[in-house]
Amino acid sequence: MQDETVMRILRDKFRLQFFRPGQLEAIQAALAGEWVLLIQPTGWGKSLVYQMIAVIKGLTVVFTPLRALMRDQVKEAAQYGLRSQTLNSDQEESEHLKILEEAKQGKLDLLFIAPERIENNIWKKHFPELPIKALVIDEAHCISTWGHDFRPHYRKIVELVRLLPPQTPVVAVTATATKRVEHDIESQLGAKAKVIRGSLVRPNFWLDVIPVSSEAEKLAWVAYWVNKLEGTGIVYCATRPMTETVATYLGDLGIKTSYYHANLSADERLELENGLKENAFKVVVATNALGMGINKPDIRFIIHTEFPDSTLAYYQEIGRAGRDQKPARLVLLYNPEDRRIQESFINGSKPSPDSYHQVFSLLHKSALKEREIMLQTGFSQTAVRNIIADLREQGLVGKDPQGYYRAIAQGTPSFDAQNELRQHKLADLEAMIEYIQTKTCRMVFMCNYLGDPSVEPCGRCDNCCSDALPSLSADLVQRAREHVLHPKLHLKAKLGKALVYEDGRALDYYKDTKVGEAIHASKYQTRQPFPAWLVQDSAQAVRKYWAGVRFTGVVAVPSTKSGNLVEDFARRLAQSLDVPFLDVLCKVKATRPQKELTNRTQKRENLKDAFQSRPGIQGNLLVVDDVMDSGVTLEEVGKVLKQAGAAQLFAFVLAKTRHSDDV
């Protein structure tokens, strides 16, 4: 197609006068039937490329991992008179059928689909009849095992691509791809693509790294920057509990905020996404579940309380700021201890050869669903999903329509790719730490690592400017210390639609604390009751956080191995609070110690029907235990008490494990 025709469509349909560098080249290549790999920074304008292709060629299928992005793209396409729909797991089967019929009848220009829908039987049945004129893979780094966000479902897109007529253009788009990821995407697609790389420099970015040594210091710095910086921003945390901790702290300071992570319902996430876009919040505190689908050009700052697992992931996350080309501040708070969080994630997502053998052996014996595999192995859901995805890709395991996995071939799983990938992930983590510790320009370091060598020092990052760090006020630091003094318990169990617990607190963490040492001594050395100071400090904490609550009783969690230590402590705490101790809860079956089990599915199954409560309980109860790890025991006990008639429940433990925060 002639350039003048494309330019006329650009002006008449999209009301734009010029293409950005690389856009016209990509469109022309796709219209000529070529396969294209676009490696362009966030905000470059990839949607215009496939919208233009859809206008000229017809039905264009776009695979994208995030529903928020789909919703935004449908709205944007409608503004240009393009007919578009989405297919995702939130929809009923009848709606899927209706949309696919529209597509087959030529009534759609764009069809956005979540990658996991490829395995849906309705899609499989109708796909061969769809008049697909072009296919787009958004966030294409998810195809590559070397990418920072590999997703097994994306490999199914590769299988689908190979079924298309050879003249059908395929456009793969990503903002984060090293040369290795670039070559792997081409290898997976099975075709040589026209690679169009743009400059990765973000001239409006101000990059800073600030060393910290404690959680309190992190909170103080977050509060400092959120108060100092204008506009709306995002605070990224590595774990779900940390998002809630930071959001609660900022809320206590009077800052309009909320938290966002994958455990929220789809409706809750949508409400928060809309609130962020409409500036209902000064800041949203989130895991990386919030990101690629957020179409908000004026995010003015992004703060990381922990560093991501790779420079690619960091570039992707900060790329959500400043898409309007106005200045954006990017602050990373660095505590060397946070390395263990990312190492834990890597270990969980890249299982050992023994893990593969165990799963493969089980599936030779019988067909199992995901939950059953988790119960029998103790592996995390992430580990099980990654093992299954790899075994399926090796042709050793299949999945039937009922969701059962079974071994479909003999042989030995290959671990070479997994071992190489694990080393690659650890090298990525080292490179992220090198970025943090570099004394050179941060933008130069980042762009060079991502494959863009033609970069000059930015003149704006902390290394280029060498400005002294601002000082934190004593009041801000003190408030942060008070906030982390008694860690919050993140108990999310529900009975019906209501949370089981209103709130929960620990006196301190278990490891490397005076409280933890006292607990350990009583449980495993002296076998004597917990010391009196633990009772006194606990009573002060309960009065501090729940001063307005009228408790009708204190209930002890029945112990598996600690004898009467918890009950004795709960009785003394009740006496100190001048609240009755209620002996209403008992254990009715033997269970294994929860710490011997390794995933929440096993832990819940272990405690199923293990507790009973006297019926007719009334009022607000304080539920007491010694140490909380996963929180499953407290959650199961809480359900029993609520079913017995309790009103509001509050949980208090002497200590929580730090591991309980890494989820």
C-alpha cells in the first residue's frame, strides 16, 4: 500500500499528522505479509500499529495478558470507529459464543484475547473458522523463557501462530528484550522477523537509588517522597503483605492511598485501576500485578520498596511513569537483605530435578488435578504449574478436558533448559544489583544492558548529579518505627463474603528478636511458661490497637506440640486485660505440625475438621497463639468460632515469621 494512502488514514481516521519513528515501517512490513518484532519503549504507540493494520486488512487478533489493557484498548478503538471485543475468563460461555460468531461474520476489526483462553474448548472449535488477517502478540517477552515474565500460556500462542496461513502477518511487541530474548522470540515463532528497535532512553526520567537498613527506614522514605512529589504515583512492593503495610502507614499519615495485588477480586482491581486513572488516590501501593495494563500517561513517580529480580523487570515497571513525556521521578530503596526475597521467588519458580521426577512419577501412577499434585508433593502452586508446563512442552504430560494431568509418554524429563534458566535468572539478579551499586549514569547502564549502546549520560540521575541525600525528619522516622513495632497479621480468610478477622497483630517477628528468643527458650529449652514481660507487653499492644473494642473473652488456639504454653499465656493475658478466658475451643483430631508442611493447600487439608467450638458464643473475641507462619491455623480456628456465633474476631500472636511476609 502506498505511503500516501496510509498517511490519509492516519489523518482522517486517527486524527494524527505524523507517525513516530518506526511506526510506518512496522505497518508497511506487516501489510506486506512480513513478521515483525517491535522492541520499543513504553508509550511509543504500539496500539496505533495494530489499529492501523486492522483498519486496512480486517480482523486482527491481539493476545494480551491483562484485562485492564483489553478494556482500555476497546474504549480507544471505539473512538476511531473500530469494532472490537475481548475474550477472557470473566465472561460466560454464551458471551464467548456470541463474540466468536461476530468475528466469524466479519463484524469485528479487533479481537483481544487472554492467552489462557487458547485452551478453552469453545476457542479451539471456532478458531479455524475465524477470518484472521493479522495476529499481534503483546508483551511478547512472555514467550521467551529468558524474558523477565515468562508465561507458559504464551507458548500456546506459538502453536497457534504456526497454524496460520504463511501470508498472515504476525506482529510481536515488547518494551523489554535483550538480544538473547529477541533471538529466543524469533526461535519460538519459527520464523525470521523484521526487528525494529527503538531507543530505550527516557529523557524525562530522574533515577535515584537510596540505601536503607530497616523496614522503618523504608516507610519513612516512602512517606518523604510521596509528600514531596507532585501528582499521582505508584509504590511497588515485592510482596502482598508489604503493599498493605505501606498503604496502611500512608493512610495513617492522611495520604489518600490503597493497595493492589493479585489476591483482590477482579471487581476490586478494576475499581482501583479506575481510581488511579481518575486521580482518586495520591498513590497506589502495588505488587507487579498492577502495571502493563494501566493506561495513565501522567504517573509522576514510582517508588520501589524492594528491587525487582532483573533490570528488564525494573525498566518495565518504571516505564509506566511519564508517558506524557513530562518529568517523572523513579526511586529505588535498597536493602541488601531484600535479595533473599527474589532468591526465594527464583527457587520457587524454577524447581529442582527431584521435583520434576516426583511429579512425573505421580502422573504415571494416576491422573491428578493441580490441587491433588500440590497436596501430594507439598510444592507451591507456582512450582507445580511450571513443572507441568515444562513436562507438557517436552511431550511427557497431557491434560484432559476435565483438567486432569497424566503422563502420556515414557522417558526422562530434560533439565538442561531449566538449569540454564535458573543460572540465567540468578545472573539477571546480579545485574540488577550491579545497577543499584553502579557509580556510572544509571540510564546508560540500563540501556546498555537492554541492548541499546548508543546512549549518553543522562545528567539527571543521582550518579550524574552527585547531590547529597535529603535528611529525614526525626518525627517521620519515629512514626515509621512505631508503625512497624508490632507487625500486622495478614489474615485474608473469609466466611461467605466477610473477612473472618477484623484485625491481627504480632508482638514482634520470631527470628533475631528478643521476643523470638524468649518463645524459643520456653518451647524447646526450659519448658517453662512464657515470661511475665511478654504478657505485659502483649497487654499494652492489645490496648494500643483495639482500645475501642469491648472483648467478651480471650480464646487460645489449641496447640499441636507446645503443651499448655499457649493456653497458660492466654489465661494470663486475659487476666491482665481484665477479660474472661473462654475455654470454648478444642482439637478433635490429631494433626501434623504445620511447619512440616510446605504449601497452604497441605496446611488447610491438615487442619480440616480439626477444631470444634462450643456453640452459642457471643461478642468480640481475642484469639491468641504463640507463633504465626502461614496464618492457616488462625484462619481455620477463626472460621470455627464465627460459625459458633462469635461477632468480631481479633488475632494476637507473640511472634510472626518473616517468611509469612514473602507472599
